Amino acid sequence: MLREPDEALLSELRAVVGGSGVMEPGETHLTERRGLFKGQAAALLRPDSAAQVAEVVRLCSAAGVGIVPWGGGTGLVGGQVKADPPRPVLLSLERMRAIRAVSPGQNTITVDAGATLQSVQQAALGADRLFPLSYASEGTATIGGGLAVNSGGLQAIRYGVARDVCLGLEVVTAEGEIWNGLSTLRKDNTGYDLRDLYIGSEGTLGIITGAVLRLYPVPRAKAAAFVSVASPRAAVDLLNTVQDESGGAVAVFELMAQRAVDFGLEYQDGARLPVGTPSPWYVLVEIWGAEQQALDTQLENALGAAMDRGDASDAALAVNEGQRMAFRGLREALSDAQTRQGGSIKHDVSVPVASIPEFIERANGAVTKLIPGSRPVPFGHLGDGNIHYNVTQPAGADRGEFIARWDAVNRAVHDIVAELGGSISAEHGIGRLKRESLVHYADPVKLALLRRLKAALDPQGIMNPGAVLET
Ligand SMILES: Cc1cc2nc3c(=O)[nH]c(=O)nc-3n(C[C@H](O)[C@H](O)[C@H](O)COP(=O)(O)OP(=O)(O)OC[C@H]3O[C@@H](n4cnc5c(N)ncnc54)[C@H](O)[C@@H]3O)c2cc1C
């Protein structure tokens, strides 16, 4: 049975992290950005080393007090906010942002888990290397948070998800030990893979305090196009054509429904549609390599073939880096742009790539039947089979009434995902938002194993109580 920290524990914790290491949690730390959860916490702890994190965990474990790890607060499933009693302590790594070592020779970077994605990308670039994990929240989101949810992002099609770009971890266990797994090895088959266990565990098994990440050569040339495509099926065919034509050089392949792009154009001052005429679907494609002329030719050939087939009707090729970034900026604005249109019910799902067209068609039918006038806004990482299947409220409808249908809409969409052999959480995790859905859709043996792992690694149940699994 967990309890709230009392004054005696708080003063012991203060002694560990120092006066500036304890704060009253503010709105930023307690509010989830979609407004779906309002958190509560007895204190915000800001340790400055793994040793301090370990001491905090030992004290909380002995007292039976819950700990909610907090990175940049950009998670989208409520994993970083706990609404129900007893109040936990929030543990933020905002004072642990150091880049510990960059080794361009062996293509690794070792960082504190509180470092933001952007700071790691910049440190890598300073050594003429690429750190490829990238998404719109990268200026705020931390490496620890990204690893905790096993995030994906725009370049996952080429470099993989957070798990794929991580070689080693330093973790404070739920009992306050420090596991030094900061390995730089690519091959290490010595027993169960603890790294892979902590990655994606959403702070429910331990706290990631450091990581060894993989670096890659900086691509010397990039070609990008914003393409009007006839349908999701045409987009899937275009993906295969560009991969074939470029020898597998696709680094970004994003599908966007016309409505999503229209919302984005409305939202971004000065933005304009990159192609001449509106189309029901658009694709943003980038291929990366060593030689500009070769990439341009490959992309033009692929687009020409798609146009000959009738899959594509128009395309704008980026003529410089500024234009490539403008295409990308339009794609990255889509999520925030939707909030201007009223309430939206979101799904972060994946299905086999070839099933995306069927998924979108069936989901559109199901949600508009359930809520006539609701506006599906599908977009996302088509190359990974990952669609952010978002649904905006009917124009002029009551936001609250629409959001109240969240569970029913989710169920209709997730049922289709399950029938197609997909996943109800592609890259955002389970958090508190999808906990019941996990129970509903997960294989029962898997669920039992997850519960046993949690009990074995966090016997007191203090780590992020109520996230992923029920307490
Ligand atoms: C505008 C926007 C765009 C996004 N785009 C993408 C995208 O393209 N792809 C994608 O995958 N995600 C995307 N995300 C969501 C993504 O999950 C987060 O941005 C990011 O990975 C979370 O990092 P954070 O540091 O903010 O973690 P938080 O939100 O603070 O925490 C997330 C979870 O991780 C846990 N946690 C945090 N730090 C640690 C730690 N050190 N050790 C253990 N557990 C920890 C928390 O308890 C919580 O459960 C987007 C989010 C936003 C707001």
C-alpha cells in the first residue's frame, strides 16, 4: 500500500538533493498537454547525479512512496502525470543534462538522460556525426523520456526507433541500486537483455539516468519532395518505388490527408501549399545519401514512374535546404494545428504497411458512422505502418460532448487495428491513457508476463504507479 511522503521524509529527501533540488511542482509539471490528465504531486525532486537518484529511490522505497519520473513532459499518454491519490513525488532529470562523451571514431555518444534530443543532435553534429532520433518535440523531450517510451519519429524508417539507436543504459532500479549498463558494444549476448527491458518501460521499472547512443555519418546530400498522391494505396506503391529506385535511401516518408494539410496551412502564418493544386492525399518524402545529383535523379525517376501509373499527379521538389525544412515544418505543425479546430480524439496505431489503405478506409467509415460529421485527420509515418489516426469534432459541435465519446471512438478504431494484426500504441506508449486498452487487446499470456516482471523488478510498486499496468 503506497502512501504520501510525510514531512520527515521530505526533509530527508531535501538533505539528499540539496535546497535547490526540491521545488513545489508547478502547472507545467502537473498538466498534460492535451488536457486529458491533471496530475498531483507532493514535491518535485531535481537530483543532479545517478547517486542522488539512487538515494531518493531508496528513501521512497523504504517509506512506500510512489515516484513519477518526469523528462520534458511532452509524452502523449499521461505517463508523466498521476492524478489519483496518494500523491507521489515527481523526479525530474532537468539538472542532469550533460553530454558525457562523444566518440566519433566508434560512433557513440554518452549522455545524461535529462539531455534533450536537440542537444544530443547538436553535440553529434559538432563531431560531424548524426544522431537520428527526431520529432517535433525534440527541443524539450529528453533522451530518458524518449527511451522510456521507445519513441519513433520521422526518421525511424531509416534508422529505427529509440531502442535501435541505443547501445547501453545506466539505470537506477526500483530498489535504489545503480545498474551500469553503459556498454558501447553492438554484440553482447550475456543473458537477458536488461537494456531492452528498461527501454519502453515508461518509468515503471526504474529510472534511466544515462545512455550510450549510436551515431551515424552525416548524410552529405538530401533530396525532398512534397507529392500529391491519389490515395493511401498509391502512397504505399510510391514508397516501394522510391526505395527500389534509390537502393533503400528513404529517410522520411509521411502520409498526410488533405484535411490535415489544410489545418496546417491555416495554422502556420505564411505557409503555402507546396504543390499547384489541392489533392486528397499528400506525401512528404526524403532520400538521403552522398551525392546530390544522384539523389535528385533517383527521386525524379521514382516520381515519374508514379505519375505514369496515375499514382501521383503533382510534385514539388525542394530546391534548397530552406525549402526542405519548410516541407517538414508543414508536416510537423499538423498535430498542433488540429487543436485550433476544436476537440480531437487521437490514435497512435500501427498496422502492416500494406494494410494502411484498408485501415484508413474502414476507420473513416466506423468513426463517421459513430459520430456523423466528425472529421478524420489521418497522417503519419506511413513507412513504419504508423498512422496518427486523429478525429476532429464536427464543425460547431460541443467540444466536451465530442471528447466524452473518446472511449467509444477508440474502441471502434482499435478493433479494426486488432483485426488487421496491428498495435494500439505504435510509438507513444501506454501510460495511463491506454491502460485499459492494453488489458483488452493484449495477449493474456503477455499481460501475465508483464505483471510478473513488474512484481519482480518493482516489488513495492513505487515506480510510476498506475502507468502501463494497474496498481
Ligand atoms: C509536438 C509533439 C510531437 C511528437 N512527435 C512524436 C513522434 O513523432 N514520435 C514519437 O515517438 N513521439 C512523439 N511525441 C511524443 C514523445 O513520446 C515525447 O515527445 C517524448 O518521447 C517524451 O519525452 P519526455 O522527455 O518529454 O518524457 P515525459 O513526457 O516527461 O515522460 C514520458 C514517459 O517517460 C517516463 N520517463 C521520463 N523520463 C524518464 C527516465 N529518465 N527514466 C524512466 N522513465 C522516464 C515518464 O514517467 C513517462 O511515463 C511527440 C510529442 C509532442 C508534444
